[in-house]
Amino acid sequence: MVSVVSRPKARVFAPVVVSAGALALLLTGCGAGGGGNSAQGSKEFSYLTNVENTTIRGELETLSKEQCKAENDAAPLKVETVPQTGLDQKLQLLAGQNALPVQFAAGNAPALTQDLEKSGNILDFEKAFADMGMTDAVLPGAVSTIKALYGGKLNVLPYQYNVEGVWYNKKLFADNNITAPKTWDEFAEASEKLKAAGVTPLSASGEQGWPLTRLLSGYLFSDLGPDAMKKVADGEAKLTDPEYVKAAEAIADLGAKGYFGQGVGSIDYDTAANQFMSGKAGMFYMGSWILSNFNDKEANKIGEENIGFLPFPKVSGGEGIDNQYAANVGLPMTFNAKKYDDKASAWLKCIATNYGSSALKNANSISGFKQNAPVENVPPLVKSTQETVNNTTESVLWFEALFSTKATTTSQTNAAGLVSGSITPQKFMELVQNDLNAK
């Protein structure tokens, strides 16, 4: 399964709840008159993105001067930024004025993009790539992730593609005669050996909560199958069903056995990462965005060569897929269907052809685009992770991916209590399910 983003530590992947008034403006305004210029395309390749993410716009600016120079001469790249916290409001405002740019950040969650699509503002990339004869432009795993998030449609671009799994300290494993775990039972056994050796088995941020709930959804997907959380979102199952509570019990058990160490509820993202990179923890569940930290030789005391990466361990007898990675596409970008003309199409083709290799070469950034050329001198861990991405054909989401904002907050703020024993697995699932029922 595959499960983020410039520095995802502060990123919460929760659906956007659009107010009734804003939604009315969004849906009625987009169909209103006064949008003639937008339907005729644009003389420039306008692009609205969040100010925090410099990688994507930096690579597009590089492409505009190199591989995509001809496209840029025909329609110059023009970048506008907005703080991510104000992105959704900005998109709603522009949509209401029929003034969305050619390309824009798709919003902080799938809900807003789906609303924009209903009003004709989102390009169907599957059709666009088919028209270009580039049906393989996006890697299968990225397609799977996008379609899972956006109702079966390929309507955003994977400029970033993050896979999640278990990073582990190879030296600690070798010193303690531990084999990299493939199953949940082996994962628990490895944790027990690390604890006996005086090492914290699992580093995690209980303060943020989501690093713990990622383990919960990983167990669910492995045990019940890739559609475990979709069934909850669709009302076909409830988190309070016995098979779902069983997963919460498994994660709570890790905490009861002391595998997260002391004070997990007060540990923040940076502390958790440093705990692993200093050799004080043997394993660390996290997404591939952490590679930038691992490649920082001052921060990474154990050395990149001592870090391995594993998919979420299989639950015996479970219905999960092999090599299951949770995945996300960062803050995805999309195109405005109303401004999609020959110039925009040329830009899209150039981006899809060149971005994968360019971003990897210039920024060690892994995207969901197929590479058009091999990239030399890539750090070994980045290279092996890229190979994992390339070989992933099916991915899963994360625990809160399809939740309401309220349910997401409840889940993440109570996760530390789940592993510390202050809240029972049954109660944890009840609290989150209650919020899902109220949406």
C-alpha cells in the first residue's frame, strides 16, 4: 500500500469541509457569465500554488528554461503563491469569479477538488494523456492512489509521490540478530528483542497522532483488505465492528508492551525522527518525505547506509495485498478544464515527459511521473525508494483520508491515549465513529 508535501510534519490530510454558502458560490458562480476569456484559454501558463512548497515551482521554472523552453516561449510560466492555510478560500473565490488559472494546487483535500470538478473546472487527465498517446505517463501506483482519493478519476497530477512504510536500523537489527520482519508476528518479535536490548523499538510522534493512526490503518488494510476504510466511508462497515476494534487492540498492545518508549504522547515529529536517526530507536514508520532528513549527514547520526525500508507487515490470514504501501501525492496539482487549450496541452506533455527525471536529479524528489531518462548519482536510499515506487501497482490510503475534519481531529488527538492505555480500543473507535455518523 502506498500513504503527504514540502515538509509533511505539519500536514494533516483531512477532507475539506466547504460551508454551504461557499459551496453555493462555488457551484453557481462557476457557471455564471463573464467567463468568456477563461473558455478561450490563456496567453500565459498561469500557476497558483502554496507558498510553502518550493520544489514543484522550482522544477517548473527550471523546465521553462530548459526542456520546456519552447512551451514557455509560447505561453510563459507565471507563478502566484498563497499560504496553504488560505488556499481553499482562494480557490473558492477564483472559481466563483470563473478566474481559476491554467494550473493550480488542488486544495487541501479531495472534497474541494470534487466540487470543482462538478462545476467543470477540473481536467480529465486520463483522457488528456490518452489524446497525447501517453497513457503510461503516470506510474500505476500513483494512478491507484489518485483514483482512490478522487472517486475513481485521474484528475490531479502527482508532482510528489510519497510511500509509507517501516524504516529500520540495519546495524541494530544485525547486532541483535533480528531479521527484517515481514509479518505482524515477526514485527512484534523484533520489537521485543529491541526492547530487551535497551532500545526503543518504535519511534513515533504521539503529539501529532497521525504517525500512530497510520499503524492502525496499516493493520486494517493488511487484515481486512485495501477497501477496509472505504467501506467505513460508504457506511458498509463501522469502526466499532469487532474486526475493526481488533486492529485498534493490536496497536494498543504495542503501547502496553512499552514498544513506543516513555512519554510518546509528548513526542513531536522532529523528536521522533531524531530518536531514530540517533540510533535510540530501532524502527520508524514514516513516509518517503523523510528522505530529506536521512540525507542530512549532520542530523542522521546512524548513516544512510544503515537504514532499510519495509512495507507494512502482513497480518497472518489477512486479505491485504503484498508489498502494501500507504501512499499520497502530497498537495496535488490540477489543470483548469476551461483554460485547457493547445498551449496548455503542450505544457502538460512536456511536464509529464520530463518532470520525473528532472525532480529526481535536481532535488532528490520522487514524483509519480514516469522517468524519461536514468538519473545518475542519486543517493542509494532515494534510489531504492524510487524503485519501490516504480514497482508499486496498487496502493492504499491512510486512516483519516476519507474522514470529516472533526473525525480526523478526534482520531489524531486520541491516538496517544490509545497506545498509552488511557483510552480503550473500543472507546477510541466509538469516538471516531460518532463523528463520522454526525458528518
